[in-house]
Amino acid sequence: MPQPSKSAAPLGSRLLGDTSESPQRRRVRVQILLTIFLIAANLIGAVIVGALVSVVVPGPDVLDPAKYWWVNYIVVPTYVTLAFIVGALWGTTRAIRALRWAIDDRTPTPREQINTLSMPWQLTRIQIVLWAVGLVLITTIDGIIEPQSIPKVAFTIGAGGTVVCAFSYLLSEFALRPAAARALEVGDPRRSRIAGVMGRSILSWILGTGVPVAGLMIIAIFSFIRPFHTNTETMAVAILALGSVTLVFGFFLTVLGGFATTAPINNVRSAMAEVEGGNMDIHLAVYDGTELGELQSGFNRMADKVREREKIRDLFGRHVGQEVAEAALSKNPELGGEERDIAVFFIDLVGSTEMASSRPPTEVVALLNRFFAVVVDEVDEHGGFINKFEGDAALAIFGAPAEIEDPCGSALAAARKISSRLRAEVPECSAAVGVASGRAVAGNVGAKSRFEYTVIGDPVNEAARLSDLAKKAPGAILASKVTVDGATSTEARRWQLGDSVTLRGRSATTILASPTTSSPSPQR
């Protein structure tokens, strides 16, 4: 089962919590963040309007208490207060109602998905409505008092409203990431996106550059139309004020836009580092509704494919051996083989027919698994690989497909250790081992549609015959003198030579060797 990314901020920020937190806690977190962000966005807009109308945009003094006192002290405060309350309550209530499915911790319907993913735009439309009403109301009242104030009031409120709407969208999108992540878990149902990475960039440019530059252009136009309202000092103040707005709010908008872009990328980078480190069970929270969300989803799909391939690779390696699997994956396997100097041993259970008839099948299988666990463990430990299991027997190869420094010594040492461990760990059974070495053909045998890696040659046949003979020998383990001679002196000293025999199916004689420390005769 894929696990969530171990990133410290799986949703891109610690403020958003973790993907595993409870729905109730997620609801409280989202509601608090939305309320704070919407109020903060409107406060920023109010500050901008105050700055523009008081010292930046030339024109009639709409703050004159003699003419505008009831507008500035009654209408504006009343509307702003109502707008703050209505905007916060209306927005958060609408959002929580739309996210009821997440609070109930159930799978969303396609309509609920779309509603959740479009919620930042829905909240932004609320701000557009409130600021548009305020623009019409206050501009109309000021225009009745002084018609020449209409352009100034309309521009300042419009500029402030534009900034508020942009901040509302970016901050709402940020606060709603936990819900968006839940909605995107079941797929993105949208055919077109409301605002992609390009849309965010354009939005940041409009607020950080477009609106301030438009303000400077309007001031310049005013200086041509009504030169008596402007002078050098007024122009300097206006330029400095708008420049400050551009620097401050342009910086914050760039940070917000950059953060919204880099957070998903950083999540993907962190997850890629985990995969590179060997952790394949990784899953990213997809919370971004733009092309970056597609990047996150693409990573998850890639991780699923990698896990699937690694599972197949692991199963492949378990069936044919890791060395054979690595060789097959590194190059296109073909039929045929090559001559190699190898060592092999053949191990076979003694009395397996009687054991199978006297014990339940499940018990026999469990015993065989314990037996083969010891065999595989020691073969792997000594650099060989199990070429095949044949019922209650196994063939191990040393020196192919991967070359090792001392195949004969490794095969002899593995055979000795297996015999010793079986007596201690699996005393219910006894096995006979035959070890041989020589030149054989190692490669893929079969048809183009189905083949296996194996070794064919005299050493394999000799090992099988030695295994049969070992069933009647003390210690139940025999090797050929050729194999002992091919081992290092350290391993060769652990073996003693015995009789010379002609094995069944062979014309040449074989000088037998057995471990110097004899073991009890196997049960017959």
C-alpha cells in the first residue's frame, strides 16, 4: 500500500497540516484560514484605497469634512463594516457548505469535486460583487456632491478592489488545498482549468505592475487635462506612493505566486529523492488545480508503474534467480549459451516418498520450505544461485551467469554448511549432496516464446550421480577429486579423498572426496 510522502509539509505548507488529520480538524483549519485571509485581503484593499485617494491620485479632495463628512463618517464605515461581515460570513459559510462531503469523510460526487476545485473563484466572485457595489454606491454619492471626483473615486476603489480580488483568489486557493487534495484523489473531472500557472503569472503581473503603472498613466493624463490640479510636488508624491505600492504589494504577490508554483515542484522533488533512495511506496498529495497538479498526478502514476515493475522484477528474480534476472534485464536475452568453467551441487531429500505418504500435504510443504530456506540462504551466501527446484531436490550453480573468484571452493563450502545446518535446524529430514565441477554450456534453452537459463554438461550429470551415491555414504555428502583440486587450499584441506568409482552413465572414473569431519549416516 503506497504511503504518503514523508515531506514535512505534504500539502506545501505547515499551516495546512497533514493529509492524515481528522475531517473535523481539517474543517476548523480551513475555516480559520479562510476567514483570516479574506479579512486580511480586504484590509489591504482598504489601505490601498486610503493611500490612493488621500495622497496619490490628483483631483478634488474627497476627504474634505465640510463637503463629504456624512459620506466619509457614515456611508463608507457602514458599508465597509457590512461588507467585511457579509464577505467573511458569506464566503466561509459557502465554502464549508460546499465541503460538507470532506467533513463527512466520504467520496465526493463529480459535481462536489468541481464545486470544491472552483471554490477559490467562487469566493473571489463574492469579493467582486461587494467591491463593485461599493464602487457604484460611493462613486455615485461623491459624484452627486462633486462630479469631478468621479474618475478619482472610481479608479481608487477599482484599483483597491482588483488587489483584494487577486489576493482573495491566491489566498483562498492556498487555504483550500486540503480539500482540493481530497477532491483530486479520485481524479480531476474538469476539462478546462480556471487558472493555470500562466493565469497566476498574469494575475501577479496585473497587480504588481499593471495596476500601479495604470495609476501613473492616469495621473499623467490628469496633469494634461487639469494642469491646475497638479504640480511638481503632487506628481512626486504620487509617483513615490505608487512606487511604494508597487514594491511592497508586488513583492508579496510575487512571493505568493512563486510559492504556489514552487511548493508542488518541491513536493515532487522530495518524493523523487525518496524513490531514488529506494523507497518505492510513496504517494504524493495532489492539491494543485493547475498543470502542477498534473505533474503531481503524473509522479503518482509513474510511482505506481515503478512499483509494479519492481514487483514483477522481484518475482522474476525469485523464480529464475537474481543474477539471471539482472542479466536478462540488462540485455535482450537470446537462445544459446557459452562454455563456462563452473561448479555445481545437487541436493536431494532422503526418504521423501515415505515422508509424503505418511504426513499431511501441508506438513510436507512446510518441511520442504524450511529445507529449501537453508539451501537458498547458503547458496546466496557463497555467491551461487539456485538454477531450479525439482520437487524435493535442487540444483545450485557457482560461476554462471556471474563469475566468482573460486567457484569450486564456494560450492564445496556451501555444501558443507548446508549439511551442518540441516542437521541442526531441520532434523526431521536428511539430504544427500553431490558436488562436481568442469566445463559446461550455460545459457538460455527452450523456444523463442518460452525459455529458461540453465547449464548443460557433464558436471551436472556427475553431481546428480554423486548425490545418489551420497545417500549411502557417511555424512551424505560427496564431491569429485577434480572439484577439490580446483578449490583454494583452505577449502581443499577440509576434504579427504576416498574410493574411485565409475558413476552410472559415465565411462570415466571419479575419485570421491568427503568432508574430513564425518557426519552420522542419513536415515534410510
